[in-house]
Amino acid sequence: MQFTLRQSASRIGVLQQHHHPGCQLQQPIWSSARASVPNFWPSSQEFGNCSKLTVLKAGRNNLTGGLPHELFNATSLEHLAFPNNNLQGPLDGSSLVKLSNLIFLDLGSNGLEGEMPNSIGQLGRLEELHLDNNLMIGELPSALSNCRSLKYITLRNNSFMGDLSRVNFTQMDLRTADFSVNKFNGTIPESIYACSNLVALRLAYNNFHGQFSPRIANLRSLSFLSVTNNSFTNITDALQNLNRCKNLTSLLIGTNFKGETIPQDAAFDGFENLRVLTIDACPLVGEIPLWLSQLTKLEILDLSYNHLTGTIPSWINSLELLFFLDISSNRLTGDIPPELMEMPMLQSDKNTAKLDPKFLELPVFWTQSRQYRLLNAFPNVLNLCNNSLTGIIPQGIGQLKVLNVLNFSSNSLSGEIPQQICNLTNLQTLDLSNNQLTGELPTALSNLHFLSWFNVSNNDLEGPVPSGGQFNTFTNSSYIGNSKLCGPMLSVHCDPVEGPTTPMKKRHKKTIFALALGVFFGGLAMLFLLGRLILFIRSTKSADRNKSSNNRDIEATSFNSVSEHLRDMIKGSILVMVPRGKGESNNITFNDILKATNNFDQQNIIGCGGNGLVYKAELPCGSKLAIKKLNGEMCLMEREFKAEVEALSMAQHENLVPLWGYCIQGNTRLLIYSFMENGSLDDWLHNKDNANSFLDWPTRLKIAQGAGRGLSYIHNTCNPNIVHRDVKSSNILLDREFNAYVADFGLARLILPYNTHVTTELVGTLGYIPPEYGQAWVATLRGDIYSFGVVLLELLTGKRPVQVLTKSKELVQWVKEMRSQGKDIEVLDPALRGRGHDDQMLNVLEVACKCINHNPGLRPTIQEVVYCLETVVEPLQVQVQVQL
């Protein structure tokens, strides 16, 4: 029997009840998954009667106080999970011991205090213990050694202290252990080397010291090791011992080995599976060693914040899988080698198919607020800042087309910024500050639509600053220290080029004199007119007071040009309409919107989602619009928001919901779309009850084809390319003729980015989220393909991706199991079978299953999917092109 307070597909929390004679709880208890629910706990009598309750989950709520004593009367509990709440107080050992059947205990991310009770050792069946992110203190009880079934333990981010050797790990079957961010001291306990099945061990941010024991080679299964920020010594010996761990893929050992020399000539014949190596902030001396070139599977290398000297080695490009290189804040000299511009993983996103798609055994906490669970969630980075590099920026920089972060700041680079840098259309960060660069800024930099950080300060640049797009959002600090730069952003006028001849100078003086006279007499005339105007205003003021209050509505001017940024200043609002072409008129005002939605009355709400509400607006002329009102506190600031919307407005296609404009008023952000008469595909598949709402197969295929074409356009044709991030049936809208329109594309770019790449909130929609996103969410084109594959399955089966309030399997899992049993025909919607389209539907099923492949690199591109859908009348062969 099980209870679960969770987020459903519609993000509503529900305490699920599966009735059992041993429990007398009378009804489910509903609450918002983010609401405060201090009265959540059932009464003591109710919990006392739940003697056969085995699973209780209530994570991610606002539960407060301590765990009620009556809860521990549910002695059959095997799975108890209350993570991400506000529980406080100590963990009561005398009560905890009653739950002797516990296998899984998760009280992480609360406010628990006090020491770990000794009685923890009496939970002999316990396999997983999560007490991370609490306020617990003291030494670990030696009784923890008795938890011999323990496979997973995380105590991360508490204030535990003392010698970890108090716990004897010898008899445990540990697979994952995380003791990071505490106050443990001493050496690594010798008993932990007996855990031959240990896969992941994190001891980072403690006070461990000493050297690595040769016995660490006994950890034959060890894949992930992080000991960052301790006081370990003898890096040469450490690497010689660690390279005997043949399965090691992630090794993070930075902020140790203070002031030692990085091994130069040592031959480390192990590490053949190493994908992540960080030896940062030690600070080590010496040169970048040649033995690193033997790590052929290396994807991430961080040697930053050391005292390394010499030049950047040319063999870097031989590391064919390396996409993240940070050698910043060292003492490197010489030119940037041209070989660095030939790093294969930074030249084409097709090479990502070579990367291992598996999850990391533990998330990598790159900063205190940023963590990654998947390696390809990391940005593509080339960071050489804060060294003593000289010479020019190689023109080959334009080859690194998938680079996200480029930082050459604080060196002694000279010459001009190469035009080829404008080819890096995926750049999010470009920092060339504090060098000796000259010449003008390339105007094509304004085509870098994803740029969110730009800095060229403290160089010797000249000429106009680029404008438009993201460049309208950067502040003056991006350009300071370049006295010859000009442009509206700097409030410095760019003078036209003047000839050197004397006649031109004389003519110039005459022009100035004439202008001065004109200004003088023009000023007199203006003063005269101003006096007349004041008299006129006084004579009409009383008449204005007598106007009807019905005329006090907000008035606005109609706007038809994004580029001119005309503003409706009434009550501080800004309304900008997007030109659609084809002679279409979009002369509406903010006042029209208010009237058409009855001041955003709830009766006009036609949709809702995680980003805001959607209102229907019917204008006096009879035309209809859909107004999406975004959650204001989540949105970008005004300038960034405008730049993003203008970039999105460039995406215009017959299968995209037309964006007509946007409005900014204080924290409110409105997006103005065309209204779709037939609602969403989700409505027609899952929310219609009458027979007239049935979609036959030809209509469903037409919808799939149209949605595919819209998705193909934003992936490949529009500039910039857009990752949708939330493809689902409710984001596919239908007009009167059931033509499909993709909605909400790029909407995530209008929302403030979280400080973490892994957030506590679910990103995307349950059932549509690709498996590789996991805890390290990052949007990719291949992720959109997976979600579109789920939509195809919805069209084929008529089922929801996740069945709400039932134990049914998720749609993807169910389809895969049915096909593995040869029951392809039974997957299809019973209402569609036997109507002459079974072969077509089975062919589309084949396409859908290619899209939901667990390996992102094996999924087809959207062009391939569209081609297959539009030729579905013929037998299909989906040819997935994978670059190896």
C-alpha cells in the first residue's frame, strides 16, 4: 500500500491513496505542491491504523515542524520520503527504531538539526539513506557500521565532523557515498577500500589530509571520485595510485597538493576511460604535461588557477572528444596555437554523437549553485583568460561553430578582432577585455543572437558599437577603456569621416556659423510660441474637467515597427506590434487588449501553464487574439525581453502560431498571438467526450505533418535557430481546418535563467522529457525530437504520456514493451484500427520509436522525420545519419 504527495502532469500535488483494509484514512488530501500545508499530517489515530502502509512520499511541499510521533506507528513502512520541505528539529532515535523495515529513507533538503542517532544502526534492512542539505552536526555514530545492507548514503552539506574512520565500512555493500561539504578530518578511512562495488565516492570540501593509499586500487568498480578542496599531498603518488582504478571516468582533485609540481615525465598508463579531469586551484607549478595527450577519452579538462608556465601545447587538438578546456589564471605565454582552432568537438554538433550519453554517477557541483548530472549538459568552453598570451586571435576561430563560451580576457593579445568570430552563432559568452586589441568591432557581431555576456573593455578599439538584437542589452561597462568607440549606447556621437583639405574646413566653419544663427532665432520663436501655448491650455483646462469619466480608459497609439521601438507611454506601458507582411494590418492598442479581455477577467482564460495564463481577446472588428500573460517575476528585464522577443518574431512560418506583438507594463509581460479556433491537440485527443470530436487518422497525420514542418523551421531555417524546449500536444494548436501550428517556441528564452543548470523545479512537461535531461537539464534539438516522438505516440494511441492518478505505465515504456512482445497493432488507438490505414499508422509508429531512442545520437533529425511523415503512403525506412 502506498501514499504519494507528488506533482501530477498538471503540476498539482495530490496525496494518492491506494485503499487497503489495514488503513482507515478516509479520503485523499489535496493541496498545491507549492502551497503551505501545515495541516497536512493526518491525525494520530489515522496514522496509527496504517499498520500495513509500506510507501509514504511527500516531497517538495512546504511541510513544517518535526515528523509526528504517530508516523512511526506505521511499522510496515519500507519507503519513507519527505525531501525538499521545511522539516525541523532533531531526528528522534527512539521513534526511528520502530521503523525496522525501512529500506529507503529520504529526509534530504530540510532543516533537520542535531546528531545522527545511534539507533540508525538498528535499521538492518536500510539500503538508501538521504540526509543531505540539512543542519545536522556531530560525529557519525559507530553504530552506522551495522547498516550492512547500505548501498547509497548521502550526508552532503551538513556540519558533521570528526574522523570518518569511526564508521567501519568493511561489511557494507556500498555503491554510492557522498560525504562532501562537511567538517570531517583525518585520512580516508581504510575500511572503505573494502567496498569493491563502490562506484561513486565524494569527499570534497572537508578537512581530509595525507596521501592516497595504494589500497584505493581495490575499488575496482570506482567510476566517480571527487576529493576537491581538502589538504591531500603528493600529487605524483596520488595519480600513480589512482590510475590503477581502471573504471575511473570522473576525477576531481583540485584545491589540494598546495604548491607542488605537476608530474611531467611520469607515464600513467591507466586512465584509459577518464572523461573528466579537474586539477584546478592547487596552485601547481610546471608546464602542461605531455601525458595528458594520452587521455584519449577526455571530454572536460580544467587546469585553471594554477601557476603553470610555458606555452599552450599544440597536441591539444589530438584530444578528439575534448569540448571543455579551462586553462585560465595561469602564467602561460606565447601565441594561441592555430591547432587550438581545430578541436573537433567544437567544430560541429554532429560530433556529439561520439559522446557517452550516460549519466554521471553523482552530479558535478561546478559552483555552489550550479550542478550537472550529464556531461553533454556542460557548455562548450574555451577559456584562456588571465594568462600572458601574446600575438593575434587566430582567424581559424571561426571554425569553432558550436562554442558557447569564449574567454580570452586579461592577456596581451593584439591586432584586430577577426571577422570570423561572427561565425560563432552559438556563443553565449564572449570576453576579450583587458588586451591590446585595435580596429573596429565587426558589425556582424549583432548576429550572435544567443549572446548574454559581452565584454571588450580596456582595449584600444575604435568606431561604432554594434546595435540591434542582444547588443541593445549590454551596458556601458562592456566597452569602457576604449576612448575611440562611439554610438548611442555610449552617448558618444559617431562623427562622419572628414576630408583634410582647407576649402572643406572653411566651408565647415561657415556651416557652423549659419547653424548658430539658426539656433538663436529659432529659440526666440520657440519662446514666443510657448507663451501662446500656455494661454491656450489655461483657457481649455476647465472644459477638460467636464469630460465624461468613460473617456478615462488607457489610450495608446498603434505601432507597426519593431525597429523604431515606438512606445505607448500611457501608465508606463510599452506596446510593440510585429510587422507580418502580406499587407496584414495589426493596428491594435493596449486599450483594445484591456477591453477585449475585460481587464484580464478570469472568464476569458482559455489556457494555463507553468509560464503564465492565456486569455481570449475578441476585438470590436470581430477578429480574435490569444494574449499570453507571462509570470512577471520570472521574466527578463525590459531591454533583454525586447531583444529576445524581436529575435523570436523573426520566426515566421505557416505552421508556427503567429506572434503579433508584445506589451510591457511594469513587471507584466504580454505576448500577442493569433487565436486558434480549434484549441490544442491535447484537447482533441484527451479532453473531448462527444462523438463529433473524434479525429480520424487522415486528420491526425495532417496534424503530425504540419507540426513537424513548424518544428523543422525553428530548428533549421530561422535565424537564430531555436530549441523549442517544451514540445507537447498542448503546444500544438489547430485552426478551423485543423492545420497545425507550433506554439510557445523559444518561450523559455524569455524567462530568467535559474542560477543552476539543475533546478529544484521540473523543466518541461512530465511524459515528454527526454531521459538524457535527467537532473542536468539542458535543451537540445535531439531533446525536441524525443518530445515530438511522444506526440506522435499520442496521435497513434490516443493515450496520454502519463496517466494521471493511476498505476498505468508511462506511454513510452508501454509502447516499447508492447513492441518487444510483437504487439505493434495493439498499440494503435482501437478507434482507428481496421479503417484502412493500419499500414500507414504502423509506419508512423516506426518513426515515433526512432524519435524516442534512449540514445540522443541515434534519433533522426527533424528533416528526416518530416520526410518520412510526408511519404508515409510508401513503406518507410528511417535512415538516421550519425556522424562517427
